[in-house]
Amino acid sequence: MQRLWAFDEFEARLRACESRYHIHHRFNLRLNRGELQPFQVRAWVANRYYYQVAIPRKDAAIISNCPDRDERRRWVLRILDHDGRDAYDGDDAGGIEAWGRLAQAVGLDPEDLRTHRHVQPGVRFAVDAYVNFARQRPWEEAAISSLTEMFAPKIHADRLAAWPTLYPWIAADGLGYFRSRIPLATRDVEHGLEVARSWCTTRARQERAIAILNFKLDILWSMLDAIERGFPDDMPEAQRP
Ligand code: AHQ
């Protein structure tokens, strides 16, 4: 019987998974070095929109599997953060609305965005796998899968720091989504780590948590694989978003 890791060691092992985070993916490196053409930035925004609109349904699946009212009262905030709480044009319009503003700022056709016209099969497959995981697994496992956001503040900060210079053609107010996520990711990670601490009462569960995190890291990585392959530098003009 292997011994339980102390929580600090367990958390350090979770955080060590950062090396597989999609911040290190070639497509993301090129995106944040300003090496992508406008149509490839538009492709990334259009494909990530499919992920963003899935998040509230993923979180609703977690809530539907969670018998604990206190936990649901906290988790429900994530749905409202994305779907919005108020008028569709105010500060509380939600992350999906803000992503729509990013799409407008990069020049995506709103109808192409809404209909997911540019979404690649590999992106659809990965995102649907994430939602189905949340539907089918114990709510604690699905909660732990959101801990990739331990690494998200850096990736959002990188965009905010680099894009205004690298992509001056993108209106600055389009970047509001990235700014809004940094405090929300930090709050979400605190909750996710509390769930990991209380649920991982055995070494086997601690190792299961690391496997779950790697599954979610694969989801994010394979999305960029599909986007990179779907929108090569020499893509015929007529097919470009
Ligand atoms: O914008 C992102 C977001 O709303 C979420 C929710 C969270 C989850 O529940 O899995 N993960 C996540 C992420 C967002 N942005 C990604 C990015 O690179 O912009 C990072 C991603 C994550 O780290 O899981």
C-alpha cells in the first residue's frame, strides 16, 4: 500500500504538470510571438469559441452530479461567469459575450462564429470529450479536471502583454476577456484544490487526480494540434476565415 502524499507534495505534483500545458504548444508560441497571420488568429478565436460555449454546460453537468448544496452554490458562479448575469452589453454580460467581442475585434463574421463554421473535427471531438467526462464521472473528478486553470493566469497575461504590439490590428477592447479571466481563474483554482484535498484521501485517488489533469491537458493540446493543422500558413486564400 503506497503512502499518501502530504498535500503540499500532492499539489506540487499537480503543478508540475505545467510542462504539458498548451502554453508550450508550437501554435500558441507562434500566436504569442506575432508569427500568425490574421486568418490564423481568427481561426483560433472561432475554434476556442466552441470550447467557451461548452464550459457552462460542462459546469452544469458537474452541478447535476453534485449532491452538496454548499459546493453547488460555489460552482454555479462559473456558469454565470460565462453565460452572464445581466444585460448583454454590460460588464456582467459574461465571458461568452466577451469572447464574441474578441471575435468582432479580430474580424470574424458573427454568423460563422455562431454556427461554428470553422471549428475543426479534432476541436469538436476534444471539447465534446470534456463535456462528456463531466457528465459521466463523479463531480469531484470533473472538478479536478478544471485545475489546468492553475496555469491559465500566465497564458492570459502573455496575450495582454504581447498582442497590442504584435497584432495592432486587433482593437484593444477585444482583449477584455483575457483580463476578466485572471481573477476568476485564481478563484476557481482555490475551489478546485479544496475539492482535490478533500476527495483525494488515498494515494490511489491522488494519482487518479494527476491522471485526470493530464487527460484535460491532452484536451487543450489536441485542440491546438487540430487548429494548427486546419489552418496552415499556405492555406488557399478562398478557404481562410
Ligand atoms: O477561458 C478559459 C476558461 O473559461 C476555462 C474554464 C476552465 C475549465 O473549467 O476547464 N478552463 C478554462 C480555460 C480558459 N482559457 C484557456 C486559455 O488558454 O485561454 C485555458 C483553459 C484552462 O486552462 O483550462
